[in-house]
Amino acid sequence: MAEGVAVFTSDSWDNEVLKASGVVVVDFWAVWCGPCRMVAPTIEELAKEYAGKVKVGKLNTDENSDIASKYKIMGIPTIMFFKNGQKVDQIVGAVPKQQIKAKIDSLL
């Protein structure tokens, strides 16, 4: 994974996301997903831009299907936004960087 991008798993989910204070951005993805590969560089850029302000990470839905089903992930990529451990929003599909940035800025 790129610098600044956390890797979330079923084991780390509670500590890394649900118990985190502030904003956490989670990219739900899978290796075989083309649109996920399109979004990946954007996620990496955002991790660098918001370093120290927002936690940005990825969760592989194939390897962590329990988390994916808990949040009813039907399509990937799904980018989910958490604030102080609570899910506050999500975007489904490959979207422009500006759209994700606007969502993060609204939560800060």
C-alpha cells in the first residue's frame, strides 16, 4: 500500500475505525475490481493531502467479507466516511477526486 494509506482488516477494524476520533475514510475494494484500481491513486493522493487531519485506509472486501456485509457493501469501490466512530456518509463507484475532497472538507 502507498505511504499514508492504512490497511484495515476485520481484526483492526474496531480500533482503527470505530474507536478513532475524527474523520476516517475507508475505501472498500477488491483486487479484481477495475473501477477500484481507477480510484486507488486518488485515495493515495488524499492520504498525503490530509495527513495528520484524516485517517485514510483501504479494506479488501474479499479478505474481510464480514465487515463488507456488516455495512451492506453491494458495489465497489465504496468509499465510506466515519466521524468519531460513526458512519456518516458514503460514495459508491469511481468518482472524481473533487467529489471525495468536498465530502472530507464538509466533515472537518
